[in-house]
Amino acid sequence: MSMIRFLLIVAGLFITLAGVIFALQGVGVIGGSFMSSTTTWAVTGPLIALAGLALLVLGLRRPRS
């Protein structure tokens, strides 16, 4: 596996995880933060998660070299 593929996959996983956590905080499932029950994070979180998924797919579909 090339270094670029590895980095895309790892970055995609971390960004997706962060987006999911942000979304859960935004809708109030995870509390204890300034982000809890805030519409901004409820909308931004899924967008960040989608960006992470795009990087993950890009890394998995990238041709091997």
C-alpha cells in the first residue's frame, strides 16, 4: 500500500469519526461541551463526516502503484 493511500484512509477514518462525534454533540446525545445541543454542530457534523467518507473512498479506490 502506498503512503498516499494509507494517509487518505487514516485521515478519512479520523475525519469521519470527528464528524459523527460533532453531530452527536450537536443533537444533544453527547453532552458536557459548548457544542452540545447546538444547531451549528448538528448540521456541520454530518458534512464533516461526509468529507471524511469521501477521503476514505478515495484512498480505497486509488489505483495501486
